[in-house]
Amino acid sequence: MSVETLKRAFADNLFYTQGKDTSWATRRDYYMALAYTVRDRLFHRFFKTRKRYFAKDVKVVCYLSAEFLMGRHLGNNLINLGIYDRVNEAVRESGLDLGKLIELEHDPGLGNGGLGRLAACFLDSLATLEVPAIGYGIRYEFGIFHQAIKDGWQVEVPDKWLRFGNPWEICRREASVQVKFGGHTETYHDQQGNPRVTWIHDRTVTAIPYDTPVPGYNTNTVNTLRLWRALAGDDFDFQAFNAGDYDGAVASKMSSETISKVLYPNDNTPQGRQLRLEQQFFFASASLQDIIRNHLRLHKNLDALYEGVAIQLNDTHPTVAIAELMRLLIDEHQYYWDKAWYITQKTFAYTNHTLLPEALERWPVSLFESLLPRHLEIIYEINHRFLEDIKTWFPDDEDRLGRMSIIEEFPEKSIRMANLACIGSHAINGVAALHTELLQKHTLRDFAELWPEKFFNKTNGVTPRRWILLSNPKLSELITEKIGDGWLSNLDQLKQLEPFVEDADFRRRWREVKHENKLQLTQYIWKHNSLEVDPHSIFDVQVKRLHEYKRQLLSALNIITLYNRIKENPNADVFPRTFIFGGKAAPGYYMAKLIIKLINAVAEVVNKDPEVHGRLKVAFLANFNVSLGQKIYPAADLSEQISTAGKEASGTGNMKFAMNGALTIGTLDGANIEIREEVGAENFFLFGLTAEEVQSTKVQGYNPMDYYHGNAELKAVIDRIDSGYFSHGNQELFKPIVDSLLHHDQYMLLADYQAYIDCQEKVVEAYKDQERWTKMSILNAARMGKFSSDRTINEYVNEIWKAKPVKVESEEYDSNNAGLNVQP
């Protein structure tokens, strides 16, 4: 790990791995060479970790997730390995800039938002806490789309993140498994005369694992992220080729490999829905086969599988794994139903991430019948046995039977995956206190009444290594100077910053760090948006997935309100503000895309209007991802967390902003409630209806037109949109938004509008007093200890997974014994 050794390894990887010397090497060659140099050092700990787990026969946490939004690996791995400074020196002495090399790494777009980023934070914390774990998912070739903005509209472009290769992964082709689809089932009798079922499939897809090492911070533990790539069982039909059917010769290959092409294909078509289900079953089946194979290397049977592994379902996407494990136990390993069901329930736990009924997955029975006929039979049997129990426990309650059934009869006969997850798991958790409460009261009420002991709250958290240390090095340096670096593995230590709130010099330095971060973001905005923004203005930021319930539209109404005030009185006292947006809309979500168009249309007008005099600027930053987030969170003054109360499960962006000293304007929704409790009500800008008030207002009969006619300023805002002012006179373009607000307003923007506008004025008054604002900023960061993913994972480990940390010793690595008794 010495600088000289690192320099030599760097040069060797450039020459021998990249096949370049310094006269021909590109900057990307240097990045790849450096990545391989770091990966080589990761592998020492990686193999030692696996060897240790095998020797100790430890319980392993298996985290099944459709998304893993890992972000760039190089910088994070340097930090967690503790060699950032040495590598920086080695690179500098080689005549290069480490920061520029890090920027060359392409973000793996293997997630869409909080769900995938949470999974990545959890893997980081599991390794940091030395908990044996493996993440299972899909190696999407194109991942989530790359978002371009053309004429204000979102345009989806393939994200070719693998175009130049991925130096962090290792293909384990020898550990491939076969995943079956389609066909039919047949019944036979075993030697004891018991009926058994065989699945006669008609298509096989090969699942090839790619392993990425995940190092913990300041430990020797390096866990695994195993992602599956789909390959046809038979790549090439030679008979078809010889017959002149050249397309048919590779049809199977093309069809099978589509499974791991793109994250969340548009499901507005039957083909898209089928592909999504194929993806979910593909990685669930492959992962379970891998888990069972590893377990049987140390145990003679699967009787106590749940003592060797804890499988966490990250939302409903992997829930088909419950039916697949039952199939594997019953059909492949000859278990009887009761024993197989006991093992299955004890093995699985389920995290719910949504309160939106439309987001709780349902699959048509007809689709299951054609794609997974055996699993449909198993689900019917699970449901039959479960409903028989419900009839016993709740006699004469037909409505309850209908609500709790896995099978939904109307409007289309479908499988409710959330119900299957609840029935087939021993633990169910929400991801924030309010979210869990609402799950128990509303979304999953029947299951909470039946099994209250199954329900847990596990408030989300984020890793401070990436979201403070890596993202905000200047702030990290200031914090460490004052309280030492123990906060990086125990975020509660940030409370030690509180006494420095009264230190004028510390406050000045805190402001300087924020200003430097804002300067860096202004440079990014100028480079990518050709927009000059004032670093002294309030950076008012809302970056997250585009969805109506997250209410980016409410922010747009505020911008137009301020704009109208200036148009009515060019000398109006409007404090300089820069509104920054970022986030992707699902390809088939028209309204979310139209909101992006409106934000960009407002930006076009506001940014060019000479009467505004730079008091307002609006920037929509395209292709929001982890790396862009690392630039934005440290620079934000105000964090917009304004979802309709009762709709956001938790949020994690709210935590990243606050950790970096941004103040929050928000509703009592998701983790906002707990953030406000921790940082203090006086350091949080609260507005809007509560979840209970939202519900009661809708029950009483909510009429958005009453707000429209009763608030002149609000009416002027909506009228300006409706007039075509922001659409070059086209009154039809934004009509769907206007109609939605005036006649439906499902997410109650008009009800919360005035409270939001009033609260924004409080923000301005606080910001004008920079000493007060700085104190609030420091206290926000200092009181965020609860929101480390280390705390969240500790709770999962102790209360749900019942796993134990395993220390990996740091003695000299023995490459001769690295693979002893360890099979990929």
C-alpha cells in the first residue's frame, strides 16, 4: 500500500492490462489502470472475507433487490480502503489528477431512485459493521435510461454504462444457473405413493453471475454484490441458420438476453409487463439456486436454511421468490408442504416501500399461467390454505377474505404480490415511523391485525462515507478537525459539533465551505445548462424521482408566484433565489413528463426576462444520478421535501441534504417527521396538511375550485399557465396540468399552496440573517446521527435477521490458499 508500490502497480496495469504505454494512453486508459490497481487490493480482503465466512459457517444476509444504485466505485473504494491520500499522491507523482480520473467513471445506472440507493447504502453498512452479506440483483446492460432534455422535454437515451467495460466486476461463468420459463406441469407419485409435480418448461435462460466487491469502511470485510446477466440456453440455432433463417438462428439469444437489458421496461404494453415479470423471476430464481447451492456445501439438507441465511425482499419486486423457494423445496428437494412452508416463512422478510395502492404490484393470473405455471399452482395452494385459516380465525367475515386473498378477482384476476410477501415472510417492515404506522392502519391493516408481532419499523438511513466524506470533503475536514474522525463510523458523534454553534469563527468557516460548494455547482450549471447563477442566492433544491405525489409542481407554482409579483411590480422585494430541479420520469408516465416540460418552460421565460434582473433563476439538471447528487447535496441551502402528507414512505434525499447542512422545507411526511424531531422544530420549515387532515379533507369532499376562486394569487398563477404564457401561446400544451389541478388535485397542491408560499417567506427572512441561518445549518448536520444506514442495519441485524458480525483478521494474505474450499 506504499506510494511507490501503488505507482508501480498503476504503471504495470496500464502496460499489461490496458496494453498501453504513456505515449499512447488516453485518460480513460489511466482510469482503468488505476481501477484495476485498487481492485487488486480489494481482492486480498475479498477472498479472505469469503474464506472466513466459510470456515465459521456464518449466517449470511441475502439482500434481494431489483435496484442497486451504487454510484461510482473508485472514490468510495479508496475511502473505505483507507488509501485515498496515498493513491492521490501516487497519481499526482505520475503526472495526473485523481479527481479528473474519478470523473471518467460512468455511473452504473442500476437503479431509479431511493430504493436502489438505499440498497447500496445498506451494502456499505453491512460491510462496515462486518456482517456477512451478499446483494443479489440484475446486471442491466443499459440500466435506467440516460435522460436528455430536448426542447424542455425528457428524452430517454440508452445508458451505455458498460461501453468501455467495468473494471470492478468479475464474471463467474462457472457459477451459472439455469432459469426456466413457460411450459406446463405434470403430476406423478413418488416412491411413497405421494403425489408430486414436475414442471415441464419450454424455455431455459442461463443466469451468469458478475461479482463486485463491496468494502466496509475501516474494516477488512469485503462483501459481495452478485448481479445476474441473462444469456440464452442455446445461443445459436445452427439448423435454422443452414436453412437460411438467419434471424431465427439467433432469435432465442435475442429474446433471452432482453431480460437483463434495461431496468424497468415500459409496462404500458403486454410485452413490457411480461418482460418485467421475467426479470423479477429471473433474478429471484437464480439467486435462490445460488443460495441453496452454497448452503448445501456446508449442510446435508435444507432443514435449517433459515439458520444459515436471512433473505430480505426489498419491496415486492423479488416476491415471486417465495413461490420459487417453495417449488425448489417441494419439487427439487422432495420436501412435503408443511415443512417447506415453515422453512420459507422463517427465511424471508419483507420491506414495504410504498403507501400508494397503485404501486403495490399485481400480476395478471393469465400472465403467470403462461410464464410460470408451476408457481401459479403453488400460489393458489398458499392462498387456499391461508384463507382456510382466516375462515377459522375470522368466521363470517367475507370482506376480510376478499381483502387478504392473494388473488384479486376484479377488475382483472390478478396476484397481489404484497399479500404474498406478507403471508410468506416472518417479518414485515416499513421505512419510517409514519410509514409503518400507516401501513398498519391502512395499507396492510388486515395483516397487522392478524400478525402484529410481524411488523417492525426500520427508518431508512444513508451512509455518511459517501454522502458526507466523499461528497463534501471540505466539510468533512472541518468536522474532523473539531471532533476527530470517529463520526464516520458512529454518526451520533456529530452531536459534539453543537457547542461550536456559538463559535463565530467556526460559523464563518462553515459558511465558507458552503459557498465553495455552491461555486462548484454554479460551474457545473454553466457548463451543462449555459446558465449563470448567483452563488449568493438561496439554492432552493428539489432532486428526486419525478412523481405527482412528490409535488415538484408545487415548487413550480411558487416560482410563478414570485415571477408574477415581479411582473406586477418590477421593484418588488424578491430575494435572489436559484431553483434547482433534477429527476427522471418513468418513460410511460405522461403527467410527470409534462411537469418536466413545464419546469423547463418556466425556466426559459424566467431566466430570459430582463425585468427579473437575476432575482430568480431556474435550472433543471438533466440525468440526475448518484454522482450529480454528490455535487448538489453539499451546495444546497434549502431542501424541498414537500410530498403530500401520507404519501412518501421515507425519503433518503432529505437525510443527505440535512447531513450537508441544508435546511428542510417540508410536510409531516415520511422521515421528515423524525428529521424534524431530531434537529428541532425551530430548525425546520414546516407547512401543510397532516396525513390525518389530508384524509379527513378528502372524506368531507375536497373541491380544489374553492381554493382557486378564493385565492387571487393562486388563480393568477394557474391562469398564467392556462393562457399559454409559458408555451408560446399554445393553450393546449399544459391543459392536462391545469385540468388536473382544478378538477382532481389528487395530491392537494391547492390546499397546501398558501401555507407553502407563507413558509417560503419565512425561509427568506431566516436566510437574510446569515448568523442565524448558519446556526440552524450546523444543528441540522450535528443532529443527523440517527439517519446513518449503520443504525438502520444494526436494527435489522438484531431484530429481524438475527445475524452476527464476523471479524475478518488483517494478517498477511496467502494467495496460495485463497481459493481453498471456496467455490464462487
